[in-house]
Amino acid sequence: MTIAPERVEEPVAWPRTSGRARFVLILGGLSAFGPLSIDMYLPALPQMAGELRAADATVQLTLSAFIIGLAIGQLILGPLSDAIGRRKPLVAGLALYMVGSILCAVAPTAELLIAARGVQAFGAAAGIVIARATVRDLYSGTAMTKFFSLLMLVNGLAPILAPIIGGQILNWTSWRGVFVCLTVFGAILLAVVFFLLPEPLPEERRTPARFGSVLRKYASLLRDRGFLGYALASGLMFGSLFAYISGSSFALQGVYGLSPQAYSLVFGLNGIGIVAVGQLNGRIVGRFPERTLLTVGLVIAAVAGFGVLAAAVLDLGLAGLLIPLFILVSSIGMVAPNASSLALAEQARSAGSASALLGVLQFVVGGLATPLVGLGGASTAVPMGIVMSAFGVLALLAFGTMTRPSRSSRALVTQEA
């Protein structure tokens, strides 16, 4: 019997068992800013275009502006939080998110709405990047992976519930009410963070945020094959997920004839799969090394990706498509926490910068995957299958060719029983 080696645990800022549920809810809420701010208003896009007298393509730029703002915000706020601590930029970011949400709610034109979405995204970036960095501040080794798995419980539910909540809001108010609700969400989190979240990064672990040093840190991270391999594996898997999000509605409803209600049910079940696999990962990560679980997750995703493609090309029917699709999407629950934990494992003193690059790669790769699905048209599921399978294989290749076990893991002796 082989005893799985674990990374050496480091001292953490808070007790691991004290208030864990509270921290999961707070950090999960912060990291849910992205899916909530993106998915909640999607049902309102046609209504927005009509009221603002703008073309559909112009209104869709509100999504592009949010993704760009989210990327830029993470790149700036990550290193800043390494220098001055997590609380100050987080509180400022949440306040800015509220301002941006209010501006969205009152925007009289599509152009001003696009600008307001950029402001909103910059503030949302603080929650996403600092939540991930805070986990690294508090935990290391398998404890960190377990906590990331717990966050999947909150993160997995956000994209499931967001469109449903947005649709219900539109039943009794206009699209502006969606942004009012997001303002309230930001205000609640701001109050919770201000009163209940202590500073997780002590002064002795902070690093200067001078422009030159920040650029050197990013350059160093990009030259770190291990970090980049884990980050690319995670980002490419998110690219596969974005391909599913952007292509599944057209494929399942337009090609396979699902009603909107049936599609929502499928979308929700796949989201539950992410949550369930994430919780399974948290339970078994102490028994198996993170690299082993990440390998399993990536292999399953790659094989399931080919299953989706085969179902589309060979016309294996709705069930033949939904089964591998469910397996692939669910594997995110195993890939994301392990890849994030391994990528941040050696970045204790620059967790904010590393978290920023990790997040940016996810959104950049996801942004690249989305238009690729549309190139083949909406009359077949083949383009979605090609992109999902290709990104799954690339994620496995990035992991296999660029990463290796950490020094601390290799230093531990594997014993045979």
C-alpha cells in the first residue's frame, strides 16, 4: 500500500476549524461576483436593447466590457493586496462595485451602460482575486485544496441560480432592477467584510507594489513552468466550460429541440454535478495527492470531450450527448480546486499576484473559446464538441508537459506497506 505524499503544511493566520462555515460563505460570495454579474442580466439583453434603442451587438459589448474590466482589475488589485493587505483594496473594490452597479441601473444610453459595466467589473475583480489569495493566506497543502473544494459549493450554485434569479426579477421590474439587486448584494458583502473579515495577511508577509517590481513578479510567474502549467490547465478547462455555456443553449434548444424550461433543467443538473464532484474532491484529497486527483479530472474531461464530439458527429441522439456533457462539466469540480491549490502552493508571499494571473488566464482563455463555438453556426452541436474536446486535450497537455511534483512533495519518502 502506497502512502500518498502531502505538501508540508505551513502555519496559517487563523485556526482552520474556527468559523470555517462563515469564511466559506464570505469568500464564496466574493468569488461569486463574476457569474452573478454576468449571468443575472443575460435574460434582460433583448429588453435592454429595445429600451436603450441600441443594436444587439452594442448591448452585447456590456459583457465584453465586464470581462475586460475584470481582467484589468485583477492584474492591478492582486499585487496591491500583496503590498497593503487584503482588507483595504477589498473594501474599496466593493464600494466601487456598488457605484458601478448604481450607474448601470440609471444609465440612459448603451454607451454609458458599457462604461458603467467596466467600473462595476473593476470593483468585482477585488472580490474574485482577493478571495482566492485569502485562501492561500489562511491555508496550505491539502487544507487549502479542501477549502477550495468547499468554495465550489458556493461557486457552483452561482451560475445555476443567477439566470433564474434574473428571470424572476424581470417578472416584476425592468432590467434596471437587476442592477439594483446587484447593488444590494454588493452592499451586504461590504458590510459583512467590514465587520466580520479580519485582515488575513500580516505585515511581515507583505511585499512592495512598485511598478517595476510588479512587472518583474508577473514576468517571474510567467517563466515559472510549474505555475504556468497549472494555471493553463485550469484556464483551458474554463475555456471548455465557456464553450459549453455559449454553445449549449443553441445546440440543445435549436438542434435537439429542448424547451427553455428543459434546457434550464439540464443546465442546473450540470451545475449540481460541479458541486457534487467538488465536495467529493474535498473528502478524498487527503487520501490521494492533489496531482493525482488533477490528473484524473483532466483525463476524464479529455475523454468526455471526445464523447461530446462523437455524439455530435455521429448523431447519437440527445442522451448520447448529455451523458458525456455532464461528465465533462462535472470534472471542473475536481480540476479547479486542485489546479488552484497547486498553482498557489509556492506563492505564499505573492498570492495576490499569482491569484490575479490565475483568474485572468481563466477569463482570457474563456473569452477566446466563446467566439470559436459560433464560427460553425448554430445548426449543429459539432462546433461546441470540437472546442470542448480540443480545450480539454490542451489542458491535459499543458499539465503533463509543464508541471512536476513540488519540491516538498518529492522530499517526502513514499513508503510501502
